[in-house]
Amino acid sequence: MQQCFYIHTDQLDARFIQKLRAMFGAREVRITVEAAEQQKRPSQKEVFLKMEQHSKKLSRVKIDPSVDIAALANEVNDTPL
């Protein structure tokens, strides 16, 4: 399992360590720390254009009407990493 965090050093505290323990359980982990470049936040137009591209890609995908998409999303979101 691998997880990437972007966190400011001022926010590193015991709660962060507790989250790591909860995610990875009682096992050995490797922690690598590197300086992260500030990522530019995309504009609304960029996000819209990206969504439009995905929409075109998925336009031919058909989903069985009996599938409860909300339940699937809840299941994925409730599954611990």
C-alpha cells in the first residue's frame, strides 16, 4: 500500500502519526520526505475542459439502470485504505 500526503511542516503532529497508524496498522513502513513544489490550482475553465474531455470519452459507456451508483460510491468511500 502506498499513500502520498501533501502537508506543511507546521501541521505535522501526533494526530498525523495516529492517522498513519490507523491506515497502515501494526507493520513496518518506509517514510520518505521531500520538499514539494507548490502546485498551481487549476482554473474553473481548465477543470471544465478536463471534465468535458472525460465526458466525451465515457459517452458510449452504458450502465445497467438497476445498478445503484450511490450505493457503490458509498461503499468505495466507506472502505478503509
